[in-house]
Amino acid sequence: MTQSHLFDAELIRRYDLHGPRYTSYPTALQFSERFESNAYRAAALLSNEALTPLSIYVHVPFCASPCFYCGCNRVITRSTTEGERYIAVLKREIEMQGTLFHQGRPVEQLHFGGGTPTFLSLAQLESVLQHIARNFSMAPAHREFSIEIDPRTVSPATMKELAALGFSRISLGVQDFDPDVQRAVNRVQSVAETRAIVDASRKCGIEAINFDLIYGLPLQTATSFARTLDTVIDMRPTRIAAYGYAHMPSNFKAQRHIDAAKLPTAAEKLGLLQMTVERLSAAGYRYIGMDHFALADDPLAIAQAEGKLHRNFQGYSSQPDCDLVGLGVSSIGKVGSAYAQNVKTLREYYARVENYQLAIARGIKLSSEDRLRRDVIQALMCHGAVDTRAIERDHCIDFSQHFAPELATLRPMLEDGLLDELDTRIAVSAKGRFLVRNVAMTFDAYLQRAAAPLYSKAI
Ligand code: SF4
């Protein structure tokens, strides 16, 4: 099936709008500098009352070379001394953050992202892990340590050492195996080196393996991306994230190296996504939503089947109750009903933390209206449906009154076939799943006021 079976050009033109990916609501664009360290401290102390478990995210910003599509906060360097200073400062931040959280709150998830976390040596990673264990209470069981791996810079032998440190899930950057596409984005990575990491991980007991792919890259075609998908399916990762490339060269300098004329059109991108969904579904993967797929026995697929799936800064999560402590430059956390982000440059990060100050630069404390809208948007993004009666119960509102303008905006989407139901239940159709951001955007109270072009396009 091609995209033409589901979407005509007119529909694509109308729905190819700029909009958030809703890894949080309100999104990071709504974070304010008025929310700083004291507000974060207050939110953290308040959150201790519930004693919910913690999830920790550690950002390691360094990379050896720039991938042109990249929109991450990273610093290109090959200097190992950068890592040493970063770790010293990170440890101080761990100590300061550790004092804010009750020791009765177990850390159930720990994720190292970047950048390239394995820019740090194994000894450096181990010392960071030990420091976290000294300053937080690690859950004795049911804990998951995960780390992002760049197969170009990690040897298969390293996987054994990472398993020994406690890592049980890895996330591999793959993007596309086509050599022309790889050259166009400055990330040349062979199938053999990726397969070697997968095999080595399984051999030492790391079975939970994510692949990150990107559709919409320069020179990608349906034929070339189908070959990439077949190779990926053959390696059988337990989860696959297939992100739509967002070309925003005014925001991300590296993207200026990408020739916009070589990018697929919106219709071609939608076709690539649709083909991805079909191929992965036929191979036994569940379409979790937006850009994520998982095998049926993966915790994400199980959480979705049980109605317990959540969306967070890493995409989707099977652990809804955790607060998230963000550590390292630019990292984002969620504590109680507040989001907070650290300063974005190393210079500011070092200056703050070396002076024993938290690195919080901005954030937001959610109002009751924010929490209501977050629940509606989460339900759409995670389950493709909103039980309006449950929302009424949880938030003491009359849904049809409170959201009368939004329901009116959704009516044309029902007529366009993006929704199956628009009544006491709002249900996204199979066709609407591809445009779920557009449905969710209806409930975003900030979108009209926000600078929409700062978000990527929905398609
Ligand atoms: S995609 Fe990953 S490895 Fe490439 S520059 Fe960005 S953070 Fe670094």
C-alpha cells in the first residue's frame, strides 16, 4: 500500500503543520526563566510526600563527530580531558540533587543519554554510577539501567563490561543503513559493526535492545528504506523508534550541511512512515504510537495493552509513577507537578555547579488546567483515545462544556477520517494515528500564543 491509499495531497497540505511531539505538556517552549532553583527545590520537597520512585537521566554531551541531522545538545570534541572535568562537576550536581530527594524513594530507572555516553571511559561511567548509588537509594530489584550506544565508537568487547556495570537495556543509533544516505548525513556506520554490537550484547545477557531510525533523511527512497527495515527486522531489536526527520536549519547549525532539495516531500515522508508501520507490524512489532514500535512481550507493548503507557522526554515509558531527575548540562526533569531544565551550555553548567548552585535554568509549575490538558494529550498520544467520562471524574469538569471550542475543531477531523469517534470517547482512527500530533494540538492551550515554526512539522 502507498500513502495515496490513505492520504490525498489536499489532506497532507492541510495537516502538514508545525507542532510539538508532546514528550511533555506544556512543552519545553513554555518553560520560563522565572522558574529557577528555589522553585525546583520546593517542587522536589513537595514531591517527597508521595514517595514515588525515581528515574534518573544523565546527559553526556560529547560526540567525536557531528551527524548533520542532529538536533541534540552536544559538543563535538575528541579531547578526553573534557570528560574528566565534566564528571567532576556532574558528581557535585549528583550530591546537590541527592539531598533533595527522600531516601525512601528508590531509583528504578537510570538512563545515560547524549551526545555519546560512551565518550566516557568504563572507569568514568562506573564512578558516576557509584556516586549516584551513594547519593540516591537504588532499587534493589526491578531496576533498569539503560545507555545509548554509538556502534561506530564502541567495541563489542565493551558490551560485557557495560553488562557487568548493571546495564540491561541499550539503545543503538542506526538511522539508515543506505551508504548514500549515511554519507549525506555524515554518519557512516556499517551493518557489520551494528550487528557485532547486537550479538555481543545478547551474548552477555543484554536482551533489551532499542534501535533508533530516522525517516525523511536526504536521498532516502521507499526502496532504500525498505532495505534498511529488512536488515533491522533481521537483527530483531525489541524496540524500534522511527523518528521523522525535522529539518530546522535555523535552529540546528549542523543541519545547514543538508541539501533541502534532496529531502523527501511531505507525501513521501508519510509514505515512508506508513511503509515502516506496515513492515514492522507484519514482522511482529506493535505500533505503540507516534514513532515507537515494540515486540509484543516488551514492557512497552504490555503497558499499552494494560492502559498504563506514559509519554516522557525519552518517548514512551512503561513506568508512569516515577519522577524524573535530570542530571548534566541541558537535561530536563519532571518533579511532582513541575518540569525543569538545566542550563544549556557547558560554560554556564560548570560556573553554576562549581559554585555549589543547582544548574536549573528554567521550568514550569503546572496549573490545574495544565494537568487536565496534559492528561487529555497523554491519552491521545499513548492510547489514541480519550475517555471523556474518566477525565470529567478526575478533574471535576464537564468535558463538553470545558472543551466546546476544541470539540468543534475536531469535527472536521472526524469528517476527514482521522477520528473514529467524537462523543463520550474520542478515538483516533487507523489513518489518524499518523497525524495524532494534529489531534493532540487541538488541546494545547499555548499553541496559538507560541511561535509555531519553532516546532517541527507534523509530517
Ligand atoms: S546523532 Fe548522536 S552521535 Fe550524532 S552528533 Fe547527534 S548526539 Fe552525537
